Amino acid sequence: MYRRIRDLREDRDLKQKEVAAAISCSQQVYSNYELGQRDIPTDILIRLSKFYGVSVDYILNLTDNPAINR
């Protein structure tokens, strides 16, 4: 999961600070999420999902299909 959020960010040429601002946390906290040094709370997973337009399952590595099923 941690690698996946890093890959999503890098694929879009974003800086950690930009993603952190979009999901309302500090750059340091976001960095800790990417490094796996801090568990990602459910509300942050949902924010990341909406920000990137991918499913939470995709972020959690439960599927390789990024599509959101509604």
C-alpha cells in the first residue's frame, strides 16, 4: 500500500507537499505514510482515493484495477 501511494504521486509528477495539502495533513505525516512508518487512517485512505480517482481497494493492493466500482 505504501509503495502504491508513492507510485500514484510520482506518476502524476506531484510533490509530497502537494498531496499532503490536498488531503489536509502535513508533508511530514504524508512522508511517513509513504515510508510505512505510520498507519494510514481510513479517512485519509478515502481522501487519497478521491484525490487520485482510484478505489480504496487499489490503494490497499487488493486489486490491480484502479477503477472505482459504484
